[in-house]
Amino acid sequence: MPTITDTQLLSIFKGAPLSRRTIRSRLGFPPRTVLSAVIFSAVKRGVLKTVEPIEVGCNKYSQYLYKP
């Protein structure tokens, strides 16, 4: 089973806040369950953090955004 290291994730994210859709496209469109597992694991390890949409200038109420 292939694994993604923290440095690989940070090189993909490049420091900008990203939505789940953008993360999925940058990872090469993996299945949704794989994407959720990668994001959950990265948040748990402290590689990513969840940010509020207003912090990045988005007025949407329920959008999940992550920032390295």
C-alpha cells in the first residue's frame, strides 16, 4: 500500500488554504474514502489544520478548508 509522507503533502499544498476539491485534484483524484483518510490523518498528525471560511475570505457557511 503506497503511503504519502508529510513532506510530500506539504509540497502538494504549498502553504495556501485549500478546499477538499482542490486537494483531491492535486492528489490525482483518488477515491473519496482515500481522500478522507489522507486528510483526517494529516489533521490528526498536525500537518494540516481546519480553518474557518471567513479566515480565507470566503463567505460560504459550510465549506471545509485546510491549511498547512
